[in-house]
Amino acid sequence: MSEHPIRFLIVDDIAENIQALDALLRRDGLVVDHARSATEALELMLVHDYALAFLDVHMPGTDGYELAELMRSTERTRGVPIIFVTAAERDETRRFRGYEAGAVDYIFKPIDPVVLKSKAEVFFRIGCQARDLQQQRDEMEQIARDRDRAADLLRAHTDNSPLAFVTLDQDLTIRDWSKGSERMFDLAAADMLGRSAPERGWLDSAGAAILRDWLAPGDAAAPRHSAELQLGHASRGTIPCEIYGSILSEAGRRTLSLQILDITDRKRAEEIRSLLIGELNHRIKNTLANVQAIARQGLRRSSRLADFEQSFSGRLQALSRAHSILSDSTWSSAPLDQLIDDQIRVGTLDGDRLERRGPAVELAPDTMLRMALALHELATNAAKYGALSVPQGKVHLDWTAEDRGVCLTWRESGGPLVAAPEGGGFGLDLIAAVAGGEADAVAVDWHPTGVVWTIRLSEGVEAMGSSGTVVDVTTETLAGPPALLDGLAILVVEDEPLVALDMQAELEDAGAGSVRVARTVDAALAALSEQRFDLALLDGNLKGQQVDTVADRLRRSQIPFCFVSGYGREHLPQGFEDVPLIQKPFPPAALRRTLTDLLDARPARAAE
């Protein structure tokens, strides 16, 4: 039986009459309900919808005519077709009353089965059609609700999406302009809808040609197009956009649906990235060229290899520390005071015997690097031959603002008698080059009571509102006794072969018993499983691998170690802030001093 059968209702106070009618009407897809009174009939009609009702005219209480009138007075039952069943009502007046009450026909007893079935068949089919139409109506209403919900959802997505959604017809007239389009281009939909995109200034001629090419007749399938176009913004001119287009066919006309992404930030990021990469390459090559020049000139002018090694290492350290200062300031500029404090911190200058005075100024990166080398040379020369070579000597460093630059004066006093050197060394040339090679920018007076250097910087200098903060430089003072490494087993975890070779040579020169090099995390963990070490040097990063597991293993094994890294401490494993850090490049003395401190602390660690 169908899920929604057709229903007839028989109302008669005599059960035999009901059974007779039921037997004649029975068929597939039909349900016949019975009622013995008008009250039962009304109750059933409140529950079910009926395609036809057979009403006996003569019933006790409420007769068939009265029941029909009650049905017509109620909205729910007003449309139910009624056929009166009677044995005697052939009087025209009474029949008219039945039609007036809402009957569509009469059936007289005794009932002719053919007549009954033919009349019932008509209403059965009408009922089926009504049922099918109702189902179709229900389905259409559900489809309409689903459609409206989908449209609302799509509209919500388009209105709140970071993308702009625009629909153009074949003439590039704007047919749809989403809320996202209004936000992206600051152009209201009321000003755009129905207007030509090129004439409105939103689309230039090049972009219009591309979109017209997309709209040209082609394959039946809707292709997916993409391009980068410059589209008009109300206040910013044109902005770079990435667009994706789909062709839709509607009533023989092709329309273009566009999804648009503003890529202004991405373009700006790409430009900045390209600029930064170029600047990085420039700085790296300049740095390598400076190191090359320092090495060549130092070798050329050094009489002994030991002198070269000492001077070259010191100059390299000066460059390295200046790089660290600039890195902390994101390579924009850094205070001159900070550079002087760095020289004091590492022991190149004696802060107790330095008098400085001058306004707060910042140095550009190139100027900072040259000034770092110059101060290193001035302080080294003063310690070797000048005022700082004797206990009573002093250095006076003054600077004053001068147009767009600054004039620095380095004056020594209280030192040995000064005489001009017979031949200029490389250090003097470095000091002279600090002003960028400009003529008369650097002058020296070899006064007998103390040498005086005057350095004028005409560019790369900017006045500050206040003095800069001092950066915590991790390289320790180089002075100190050599490490006692006799017979000790040391693990070096370093991925750069040349750096590992250099550290191995330094450790062996200091008397280490055995030095084992591990270049990966796995190799380091394997070495710790196979051998007992007295000390370890751990790189902060091994070809992109974090060294946390190695550091944790060293601590659990109670092996003293230090980090050796080009990174700052913020990039090292967390929880190891108490572990010493030697920053690359490092002088041998710094390595030895750190290892000495580790050895001195070893009994205390063991006692813990």
C-alpha cells in the first residue's frame, strides 16, 4: 500500500450498509474508514484528509443533511466531496436541499455496483492527483527553502569573505557587486551595478581585453581562468589583485563570475623580501671582502705569523661584536656609546682610564663597522705603545655634532713620549679608512705628550634623543690563565668542518687527551653512549636540527659543556640559561677561559 493512501469515509448508522459499501469500494491504494454517527465522522475528519465521504441521509440524531452543513461550515472539511446514500429520497425538493448542503451526487439503494465504482473511481483519481500535487508542492516548498537557505548562506559567505565577488555580462557591465567588493575597493554597489566596468574606471583597457578574451565563445565546459590585474580603488588608485574567473551560460548569454583577492600586502612583502635578500647578499659580500682585505693586508705587513694571528683575530672579533650590536637593532643603526661600551666590556679599552664626552648619536651599519675597527686599532695601539701601556695613562674621547656628521677626537695623555712611526702599519691605514676614504677626513698629530687623532664622519650619523642601551655581550674578557686540559676527553658537536677542525686544533694545543667530533645530533648521542667525556662544546644548531636532546643528555650525564654558536641565547635550547655561551667567531683565549671556568665548577657540580 502507498505510504500516503487515498481515504474514503462511510457514515451510516447501520453496520450492514457500511460493510456492503466497503466491500464494493475495496481496492489497492484506498483506505475506507467507518463512522456510525455524525460525531464519529467529525472526529475522524479532524484526524484524516478524505477524498470522498458517503453520508447516509437518515441517521438518528444528526442526519446526513445536517452533517453536510456542519462539514461545509468548517475550514478543514469544507472541501471534502459528499455523496448522499439514500433509499427513498427521490423528491426533487429534498434532493435540492442535499445539493444546497454541499453534496456532489446521490446514490440510491439498492446500490448499483457499476455506478458506485465508476463514481468512486472519479474521486479516487482526483484524490490521487490531489495527493501527488500536494507532494509536489511539499517538495517544491522544501526545494525553495533549501534554495533560500543556500542563497542566504552563499550571500553570508560572499558578504563576509575577504574575497570580492563580482559578476560581469558580455559587455563587461557589472551585474553583481558583493559587500566584500565594497570593502576592498571602497566603491558602493549602488554606484557600480548596471555600469560598465571600464567606463567606471574600475577596469583598465589591458584588464578589459583579458576579460573579453575569457568571455569569447569557446568550449561548452566552463573553464577556470586566473590572472593578476590592476583594479581601481576609490582612494588608492589602482591596487594589485589576483582574480579567478568562471564562465556561466544563462539564456544564451555568457556571464563572468569573478573572485578577487587584494594582493597589495603580498606584493609589498615580496618587494621587501627581495630587498632584504639583496641587502643580505650585499652585506655578506661586503663583510667577506672586508675580512679578505684585513687578512691580506695583515699578512703583507706582519713580520711574524704570531703577530698576524693576534691582530687578525682581534680585528675579526671587533667586526663580529659590531655585527651583534647591529643585529640587535635590526641593522638600522646603533648608538656610538654602545660601541664604546662594547670595547670596554671585552677589555680592549679600560673604562677607568677613558674619559668620553659627546652628544648621543647613532651610526649607520657601514659606518658602525668601520668605526668598530678604528676603535679597536686605536685601543690596541694605545695598549701596546701609547697611554694605556702605562698605569697612569689616560684616553680622552670627545665628539661634537658638525653639520650632518660628527667630529671625533681621540687624545692620549700620561703615556710614554710619542714619535711618529717610521713606516705606517696596516692598523694606521684602517683608522684612516674609517671616514670612507674621504680626503682630509682623518688627521693625526704625533704630539710628544700623546697622539691625537681627529676623525670627521660626514655621513651615516644621526642625532639621538637619548643615549642608547648597552647590549649584553656574551664574549668574556680574554684575559685569564690557560685551560688545564691535560688528558681530558672532549666532545665537539659542530656541523661546520672547518670550525670543528679549528676547535680541535685549539683543544689539542691546550693539552686535551682526545677530541671527538660529531656533526649531527644522532652522531653526538651515539658518541655519548659509547664514551665518557670530561667536557663538551655544543653548537646551537646542526644544519637546522635543534640540539635540545644533546644538551639534555649532557646535563643528565653531568658532563660540563658550553654552547658555541652564531645565534644569540634566545635561539638556544630553553632551560639552559646557566650554560656558558661562546659566540662565533671566537678568539682562542675566550674558548680557553670558558673551559677553565667549566673545569673550576666541576667539583661543585659533582657535589650536587
